[in-house]
Amino acid sequence: MLTIGIFPNSAKSDVAIVLDKIIKQLRAQSVKIFLPAEAAVSLGYSELALPRDVIKNQIDLAITLGGDGTLLSTARDIAAAGIPICGINMGRLGFLTEVELPELDDKITKLIHSDYEIEERLMLDAIVRKDGHDTKVSSALNDVVITKGGFSRMLRLQLYIDDIFTANYQADGLIIATSTGSTGYSLSAGGPIINPNLKIVLITPICPHTLSARSLIISSDEKVRVNTEATNADVVLTVDGQIVHHLAPGDEVIIKRTAYSAKFIKFAGKSYYETLRTKLWRGD
């Protein structure tokens, strides 16, 4: 029996209506359904509740109801278990999501009958090295960002690639992004758009104090290390714009590819470049 986990953003105004519709369609096809416990209770489906850290071991695929943020947080939770994920857009842009509400019935039917392909997306591990000890902060699907906190002073950051000194940056911060994340914060900082099928890492400085700093594209097999100078007293590490870790002066940040990838469900007839045109270049 097919088992699907649904991960709704309970804060979305119409999520209960969309969730009811999906559950009815899945139940009509004898699909087993689970929801994270907190969302299940708040949306009136307590009989479908499972703890969030357990649900990934009980499902065959995942559906998210929300925007890109919902998809990002869910992907970080389930990617290590190898669970494919399909995002249904209930957000403003939903660039990473695959399904729009008008096509919901058709795409749910295709999910039930496995009429889709899997696209693997690179993920990164964010690790903080303090006094010689490494601590993993989180995995990232979009990006790992090292930036200043509340003070206006620029940061001084040293970049190493595979332990080879590469560059000094005087900047507001540094973005280390996957190709999936190239359309996120890195794009706003002047970085290029990269097809997510390319397994590369993109390094983009934030407001660098120089005329020559540009984005740098490296292999996903290369390890990135960033040293924060001991004088940097207010530095923050963020993962996918959702997880925040405060860095102490002199901390090092290590970013390397994870041992697993995120598995995105993709339907025939949809092109990445069409999505670029319709969602990012809507003014053309």
C-alpha cells in the first residue's frame, strides 16, 4: 500500500480546504496518509498524526502544502531517508514547488500511479569548527550564509577551498549556495542562475568592498572553509534562511556536500526554463 506524508503550513489561510481535498482523493484510492502531529491536531486530523521525527520512516513520498520555505524545511527533515518530495504551491512565488492549485487533481492522480520522475538535488552540510572540534549545524538545500549581525561593520573573511587559501573578503557576508539555491539569496547579491541539474557550489560575496569581487563556481566535491577573524564579534550563520547559529570570534565554518541528496518529484511537460520565465521573469 502506498503511504504518503503530507506536510502542511498551517499558517496558510486556505490550507485546510486544500488538505481536505487531497485527503479525500487519496483515501478514495486506498492510500495511507500521515501528517506531522502538530499540524494533524490543529487541522482536525489527529488520527493521522505521527511525530515529525518518525514520519519519514513510515512514508513512500512526501507532499508539502505551502511555499518554498515549507518545502525547504521538509526536505531537510526527510532527505537523509531518501524520500521523494512534491511541493504544492500555496505561497507567493513557489519557485521550488512543482504543482499549482489549478492542476492539483491531475498531479495527485499521477503521484498515486507513480507517473513522475525523480530529480536529485545537491545538499550541503554546514559545520562549525571551534577549538578543533567540529559540530554539524544542519544540512542545506539552498544555501549557507555567513553574515554580520546587528552591527554595521564589515566582516573580514578568509576563504579556503580544499584547504588552499583562495581569497580574502571584506564584505557584509558570504553566501555558499547550491545550484538549487542560485535563484535565492545569491541571485539578490548578484550571483548567476544555475540549472539545478548541475552539481556545483556557488560562492557569492554580499556587498564586497572592492570592484573586483565576483561569484565563484566550484565543484561539489570540493570542501569550502571560511575563517572568521577574531575581531568579528557579531557573526551569524544561517541555513536556508531558516536555521540561525551565532558564531564566536575565530570560529571556522566548513561546507561540504552531504552523503545524500534531496529527491524532487518532477512531472513530464514542465521545463526549468519555463519556470524561470513564468515565475522569475514575469515582467517580460
